[in-house]
Amino acid sequence: MKVFQRLAHAFQAEGVTATFGMMGDGNMFWLHELHNLGVKVHEVRHEGAGLGMADGWARATRQVGVATATCGPGTTQLATAFVTASRAESPLVAFCGEHPVSDPEYSQRFNPAIFAEACESGFVRMHTADQADEAVRKAFFLARTQNRPILLSVPMDLQQEEWEDDEPYVPSTTMITPTRPNPDPDVLKRVADLIAKSKKPVIIVGRGAQWADAGDAVVKLGDRIGAMLATSLLAKTWLNDKCDYHAGISGNYGSRASMQLMHDADLVIGIGASLNRYTLENGYLYPDAQIVQIDSKPQVLMHGVSAANIYVHADAKVGTEQLEKVLAERKFTNTGYRTPDVKKKLAHHWDDPTQFEIDPGTMDPRPAIIMIDEIVPTHISLFSGSGMSSGMSNMLMQRRRPMNQAGHFFGCIGQMLPAAIGAMAATGKKPAIMLDGDASFLMHLAEFETAVRYEMPLLVVVMNNQALGAEYYKLEVKKMNVETSQIPTPDLGSVAVALGGKGALVRNIDQLRTAVLEWVAKPGPMVIDMRISRTVMSIPYRRLHYGKDE
Amino acid sequence: MIEVNQRIEVPASTQAVWEVLSDPHAVVECVKGASLGERHEDGSYDAGLLVSFGPAKVTFRAQFNLELDPPAMTGKVSSRGKDKQGGTKIKADMTFAVTERPEPPGSVIIIDAKTEVSGRMAMIVEGGAKMVVEHMTKDFSKRLTARLNGTPITD
């Protein structure tokens, strides 16, 4: 057996069933062996997109996603996706070829260790052929325990050496003891004392609570203490089907009514949520609130500057259940926010009554998105892109779906299409829709062809304003030439057809309805090029750039 | 740096306008969300200001100095403040001058203000802070005019 074969066997023994990446001479033999072993090898059109797909896989399953790139120029393509995955706390291993150790002047030579560090990722190198098992095991161990990407660098020439050890590979999972940290009882008593004094408590849940399966515990605690429930952006819509006092996203994607209610809070309990600057609006969303944070990390610095008034180091589910138990023993209950008045304020709180004149041949994106949410059944997952368009989709796509992925992570566009493909591959290629802007979708347009090739039932709705949306509005507010941010696009529906999928160009709500319903009836890879009016500014942008709230 | 230059025409004599602008209590009544605190030995005042940035409401605690030149009917207001949580600082310097209207009766008030917002709030309001400051300046003009006209101040 060659070392590249052993490496492939080791990956399979780690539980890997799929990879995403491009073949090159630094990884081709390893990929060939994975294919022989029955691992699904997804060939993509850009290495960075491949890593983005592995990121989507990890976000959907919390299992290690695997990407691959060849040495040098293949590896450098991973940069943006590496940082994005690191910020998303996605466990990943990227198998990267490295130039031959025997040829330091090789044209594709590159120092991947420095690169990984700059990309906020871990690094493991196979220094000698007989370290193959150790290197793979360490890479997976670090990915699983640190929840971030690990660049596994494997020199090309070492891959061709003989592997003579016939001992079975020992996977990294044997070195990891899963734990659910229990809260300190004394700390919980302090939290219960704080809750007893609170008149207006808000619970903010994040992905940590979702990952810990803390939903029922959160709802029970919220009912007991009369909390208004909100989520981080990353956990958007979670539990909104289980609580009548759900205020949506805490932060700039929140409605005016919910933010006004949040402003009155005297206590915020963050559960599995980092409570970063966006979720708390740097603290200004809850100016008079004490903060309690329940999280499995040993400590968290909220929005980079301050700690919670009481930090509970605990698994989200265990911590919430035990807190609720302490309160039950005290027979504590509170009405809090749970009043008819609050319920009334939260009913239809997403309505945006501001009127804009619509450019000819385009539509108002707001009713269009609301209609999409209504006519796409809730068993279909949702992926929301980043950029200006997310100000619409993150606020207006309200129905709970199996996957509801959103997030800015590195603040870059173009990353959600790969993530959507990876997440779909991880969950049995069930139908999903993605809403994204035109510049964002076009950045990795080639990967729509990947979606076609692997028969992904993905509907991409491109909110096409033929501009770099964020820059357009920033130029406009400074009274500069907005034309510099405008980029005309071809008919992206026709482009999708040329790439082997289905497509439509829609300019009004009836055309949109017809196209969406066509896809709902028979899901497959499809692009709807939805022309939207640049005159309609999202609520978050109105707040950021004009200080307005309507 | 947010710069606002405002020219306000009011149907009141320069003396009547000056009496308002030289009285900190009267000025504060023309600023929505403002309250006047103690006067210090050095002549400076404490003040509070509740500002709405979109849906966020921020209470600033400030100290300001008022320098007046009655013969020239000009003044300078220098203020420094920070929010209740200490994450945002605000620095504002404003000069004003009262003159007769070119076509009497009435007065003209020329206001030049420079405001800096720094810290955590500045990170989340981006360009919105400029709009808020401009809006507040216009609102001040509206309230000042209403006061000089003797009409009720409405929101």
C-alpha cells in the first residue's frame, strides 16, 4: 500500500463519507483512493467553494467536513473560505497537497503553515511518511475539539512512499470523551436570585442552544419566568413555532416593535449565544439589563469588551434545565413580558409600511420575499446570503424550516451558495431555496453547475438590483456617484439553463409566483433572476445610514 | 467629524433671540431629550441628552461650557460627553451669531457645529449618526423658532 492509500483509509476510518474540492497533482492519488473506497468525491469549480461546501456540511451536521486542494495555488484559493469557516466555528479538515520535500524550488512551492495561521485555521503537517496515521488523527482531533478548520499539509513525494504497517487505523474519536459541562449550583442560585428581581426578562438563544438540543428546556424556562424569546441571527426563526412571545432576531435585523420591547428589558439570559456586538447592538439594545450567559465555553467576552454579570459555564441544555429546576423548587413564576399588550405588539411586527417608488421593470423585494415564504412549503430549507439583500431576507423569511442558515461570519459575499450545496449534500439532497444578491451569486456562479451535476434540488432566487448593493447605498448616502457601484447582469435564468438547470427572469410578482410554484412542483437546480428596485432600502440600512427606523 | 451649518431666520428682534440663546435653561428647553444639571464653579454645566439612533436610545451625560460675547451677539458652546455605559463618546463644538435680517424685521441665527461620535455606538450607526445630528439641529431650529414666536412646541 502507498502512503496516499493509507491516508485515504484513515479519512474513511474517521467517518468521512464525502469530500469537496478540485483534483490536482498534490491530492489526486488520495482522491482516487477515496473514490475506490466509496467516499463521495464532489468535484467543484473552485477550491475555495469546495471548502465552503465542507463548511456547509459541518454547519448542517456538526460533523467534520472535508475539503481538498492541490499544493500551492490550489491551497491559496482557500483563504476566504477558511476564515469564514473559522468564524462559523465549523469543524473541518482540508487535505492539501504540498510541494515535494525533495524539491524546494518547485514552482508551486508555498508555506502553508503561515497561510493557515493567517486564515485563523489550525495546521498539521505530515513531516515523514510514517507519520500518516498520526497526522490525520491529530487533524481530526483538533477539528473536533476546537471546532475550526485544520489544514492538513501532505508533501506530494511522501504520499508515494510505501506504507508497510498493517495495524488498523485508530480514529481520533477514541481520544475524545464527550462531555456536557454541568453548572455550578451556587452560580445557578445567584442567577435565580436575579431572575426573581426581574420584571422584564429576555432570553436570547443561539446555535449553541440548538446544537445542545435545548429547545424544550428554553421554552419551559421562558414560560416560567415570562420571558420574551429572541434569537441570534444564526439561530433565526428557531422556536418561533413554539412560543407566542417570540420577537425574532435580536439586533439590527429585528423589527421596530421588538426592539422597543427589548429596550425595556431588565434582564437578558443568553443561552448558547455569543451575545456579540450585533446581537446586543453593543449593549444599546438592552441599556438597563443585567446579562446572564449560559455557554459551554469556559468564558466568553461579549461583543469583545465585557463579560456577563453572571456567567454560567454549562452545556446549554443542562444549564437551562437545572436553572428551571431551581426556580421550580422556589415555586417562582412571573408574567414578565407575557401580556396581551406585548402579544399585540408582536403580531405582524414585521410590517414595513414605508412606501418607495419602484423603478420600471422591477419589483419591490419586500412583498416578493413575503410571498416566497408563504408559497414555499415549510419542509423546504432556507439559505440566506449576505450583503445588502440579507437585510430583506433575514427579516422577512419568517417561517420555521428544517435548516434556516444565515450568517455573515467574515462579512464577505459569495459564500452561501457553496455552503448550501454542502449542507444539502450532508442531508440527503432535500429541496432547499437560497436567497442572495446578484453580485454574491455571480461570485461563485460556476458552482451552480456543480449543483446541476450533482442534481441538487436547489432554487436560487437572485435578488438582482444590478449593483453591489451595500456600496450603492453607502455611496448614495454620501451623495457620491452611485453608478460606480452598478454592474449590469445578463439574464441569469438563461445562464442557469445554459449550465444545465432551469431558470426564469421575473419582473413582477405574478411572474415570480409562477416560477416559484413551478419549482415547488418539481424541485431541481433552478435560478430565478428576480429584478428588484434599487429604490427600496432595507430597514437595517435605513437605520445604519440614515438613523431612521421606518 | 460631522459638520452642520445652519442659517435660521426668525421673526423676532435680535435682543429677544439673544436672551434665549444666552440662557442655558432656555436653550436646553429647545433641545428635545435634553436636561440641564448643576452649574460648576468654573461656569460649566452638567447636562443630559437622550438621543435616538434608529431604534436604539442612548443617554449621554455631558459637561458644556458657554462663552458669550454680548456686544457682538456671538457665542460658543463646547461640550464633551459619554453615554451611560461609557462605550461612546461625543464631542461637540458650536458657534452661533445673531444678526438683523437684511430685510427687517427679524433676525438671522448662523450656527456652525462640529460633532464627533466615537466608540461603540459609532461602530453600529455608521453614516446614520450624521443624519441624526442634522435632524437634531433642524429640530432645535424648529423649537427655537416656535419659542420666539410664542407658539406651542410640538413633536
